[in-house]
Amino acid sequence: MKESAIQSSHLVINLPWPSRDLHPNARVHWGRRSKAAKSARADAAWATHAAGIGKLDAERLRVTAIFTPPDNRPRDEDGMLSNIKSYLDGIADVIGVDDCKWSITIRREPARPLGNVRIEIVPADTWEHISEPLGCVIAAIPIPRKGAA
């Protein structure tokens, strides 16, 4: 498999709105759920390859899942995130970084017909250099003590 360049600081994968069969509150037969999960995992792997993304040389990733729902029904974040678990697993298969090493944030966008999910990936190597100097600056800020004038 080809190695993806870490220099591209922003990798983007566009996916369709996930099947209702994958939602944790859906009461579907286990076989139907299994078929939907396998299909979603394969779709995410293909979409990752189509985006030109291959194996990443990174230990950790910052991942943002951007949800654009197909309608204005209320959705909770944990339900949306669990709905795309198979997508995340398919992406992890292709990039070679286990999803337990991802820092995931969720963002919502206004509803749009058909909806979609956009996954944005930033390898840790591209943002880690920012946190060290920031930590030094924060550590240098004096903290006032009680009773001090």
C-alpha cells in the first residue's frame, strides 16, 4: 500500500449518511445490522482510497466527524458517533492507525438533502509541535495565592 504524505495536514473523507440499521437504538435483526456494518466498513475503506489516503506514519490522530443530517430531526452526539463506528473502523483498516489512538471531536452542520458525514484527519505530528510551547507559556503564568496582597 502506498504511504500518505504527512505534510498534507488535512486529510478529508466524504461518506454518505449512515444506515439507520447501524444506530444503537434501531431494533433490527442481528443479521441485518451485521450486513449494514460490513457494507459501511467497506464503503469507508473505498472512500479513503478514493481520497488518495493510504497508510499513515503517525502514532496518534486528531479526527473531526462533521455531520450534515438529511433532515432536522434532533440527534444526540453519542448516537451519531456510534452510528459511524463501522466507517471509522474501515478508515482505520486503510490508514493503519487503530481508532483507539484517535482524538475524536464532533461538529454539526445544517441539514441538507441526503446528508453526509465528512471525516477530517490531522496526524499528531502536524499539531504536536504547537502544544509543547503552549504548555510552557501556561506553566509560566503566575498563579495568585490566597492571602497574598
